[in-house]
Amino acid sequence: MILGRIIGNIVSTVKHSAYQGLKILMVQPIDPMNQDTGTVIAAVDKVQAGPGDHVLVMTEGNSARQLLQSQDTPVNMVIVGLVDNIEYDN
Amino acid sequence: MLLGKVIGRLVATQKLSAFTGVKFLVVQPIDEDRKTINEIIVACDTVQAGEGDTVFYETGREATFPLPDRMNPSDATITAIVDHINKDG
């Protein structure tokens, strides 16, 4: 899983059927110091995250399929947690 | 899923049988401000995207799911046409 910050959402009407009813947010990957790391990704939201929220993003397809209970969902990035705070020893 | 802009088409009649009936599009990866990032890729299309469309595409093993023949070697498949990108936060 990676840390991310919500920077917006994506509206799409013409899409693969597996995306029906799923909210897709734009996530900027960040490090624990809130520095941007890497390019923006689009992830399916499962925790009602809002703009500016710090989130946990799961980036592995098999877990995504279990989360979305579907064997052929073309998704490999799912927002699985809202981060309250991070404590770490660098 | 990653953001991209369709900038062209690619035709390949001599190809793996797993790609039969699959349309290839030339995609320029972009960021949330639609600025160019990374190199141009070729992706399989499953939503009839056209030139100039903003799309997002799947990579990794999940890119093989939307295509008719499951055993295809795709590593980038366009799965949605993006109407709006709302930047907020």
C-alpha cells in the first residue's frame, strides 16, 4: 500500500462495465512528510474520502478483485483507508 | 489507473491471435493538469476512444481482463473515457 493525498475526482460516463457505480478519485502519492512522490493515479474509493484527505491506497490487483468482489474487474488501485496520523522513526 | 490522452491509432494486421479484433491506440500519458509525462505508449481500446479523448488506462495484469481473449499479453488497456477532471484538494 502507498500513502496518498486526494487532489480531485474523475467523471466518466463511457467506461468499462466493472466501473459502474464506483467513485474514482485522483490521488497524488506522497511520503510521510507529505512530499509528492510519483505521478497522479486514479483509484476506486471505498472509504468516502474527500478532497485533501490523506489516504492509504492499495495498489495490487488481486486484493482489488477481492475488495470489489469480482473476478474480472480491471482495477488495481483502491483507496482502503483514511489516515488520521502517522508516527514513524526515520 | 493512469491518465492519458489519445493522440493516434496503430494498425497491425500481423499480430498475435490473442489480439484479434482489438483496436490499438497511441496514448500520451498525462498528469492531472493534462501536462505530458513519461513516454508515449500503445494501449488496447475497449471503449471506442478516439483521437483527442482524455482516457484512463489499466496497467499490469488487470490490463488483460477487458479483452475478448483472456490469454492476451496486453500491459495497457484503455477502460474509460474521462469527461471531467475536477481538481480539488
